[in-house]
Amino acid sequence: MAYITVRCTVRTRSVALVTRDPALYHELAGFLRERRWPTLSLLPGERIPDRVAVVLTSPAEAALISHPNILVVGEEFDRRALAAAVRHALESGNSQEGIIVGIDPGPRPGYSVLAGASVLGEGILESPEAAEPFASHLRHRFASRHVLFRVGAGDPSARNRIVNALLEHQRSVELVDEQGTTPRGHRRPRDALAARSIAQTPGHSVRAPLEITITPGEVSNLQRLSREGSGGRVTISRSSAHRVLRGEITLAEALDEATARLLPPAPTPGRRAHRHEPL
């Protein structure tokens, strides 16, 4: 039997880092290297190869570059939102496809960003209130798309804080029944796996803010988390736990306050410690 060998060249889609700014170059080169994406470095004005799917550059240099997909990166950029936008470009995503963000509520919510069947990014947010700044960065990166946020119905306090923060900035929000979204064999993880299942599950639209009711069980659980987070050194007070659950401070700030109360008071300036002279 004769075998026919077909030789062809597969051109990998890549990212072009186009800038003369050394600080931005260093920051973005590390960002791209961490993700192992095919990358080439160019200077503004140089020809951009056809295989380049997306260009990263500075605000000052964007006007000097001719390419259909330019992502402008300022001094302070959200790495998670930028990563989602770059991954979508590399995967030849439909430019009209909506973006769905699943959020698994908890003290540190899990998130998953989807475009159709493609997972563009997953991870953990620092707090329920961090969902809105993240949403703002995503909206900036996907300005021409509809971005829908699906929030799991578990952990009522964190859930309502996330929903209210998103609604305050006119985000599209759905509440999802979490039954069946937790991966089998896990202890109700507040992570990206559960968030991905939430993103893939249609929910019901939420248009009005939700009431935040704090239960004794939530307070006790947060105190437990504070002990675990401090290595058993401190337990935050119930009043501090209430402030965290209302979104007034973060758990890290509550731990800092509790730790500070354990430190000995600083000596008063101008006063010398009394010394006993030997007899």
C-alpha cells in the first residue's frame, strides 16, 4: 500500500509586543513568558507579520501601529483581564460572541471567564468587593461585547455583596442555583472549577439590590477562617466579622487590626524608661 505524505506549514498565531518603553517591555515580556504564548518583539513602525493575532503596546504608541487588534496597556493594568483578551485573540474567537463570567461566592470568590466553549481565564478574587473592579477591567478589554455575570446562589452574604457591587455599576447579572455545579469529590470549593460550572448554567436575571443578612453561622465561619489565615495566632472579634461580612473592611484588614491589638504599646516619646541603679 502506498502512503501519501502531505507536507504543510502550520502558522501559529502569536502575540506581538510592540514598544520602545523599557519598563512596559519588561513587565509584558514576563507576563507573556509566564503563559508560554508565542511572542515576537517589534518596534513601532516595523512590519507586523500576518500570523500576529494581537498587538500589545503603550497608549502613546498605539497610534503608530497598524493592526486590527491592538490592546493598549497602561502603567496599571489588570493581568487577569488582559490575559483573557489575549487568549481570546489567539484562539480566533468570534468577535461578536458574548462573554460570560461565572463567580462562585465566598470570602475569596472563584471566577471563570468564558467565550462560547472556550475558557479565557480562571482564578480567585481577593474579596467579594473585588468582583466589580475586575468586571470593569473586563468591560474595558471587551468593550464591543455583551458581558454577563452569573453568580452562584451559595454563601448568601458574599453572594449579595457581589451582586450589589455589580448592579451598582449597571452590570448584567444572573443568579444561578449551585446545585450540581460543585465538582464531585470536592468540599464545596470556592474556586475556578465551581465558577466554570456556574458560568455554564443559565440563571434568572437580577435587577434590584439584594438585602444583606448576616447569620451567626457566617460570623463563626469567618472567625474560623481568620484563625486559619493567621496560623492560629489570632481570631477576629464578632464585631470585626460583621464589618467584613458587610463589605466595610477585608478579612486581611480585620486580621491586621486584631494582630495590632496584640502588640505591646510603643513607648511614649520623651519619656525614659526607669532604670534601677545597683546598690
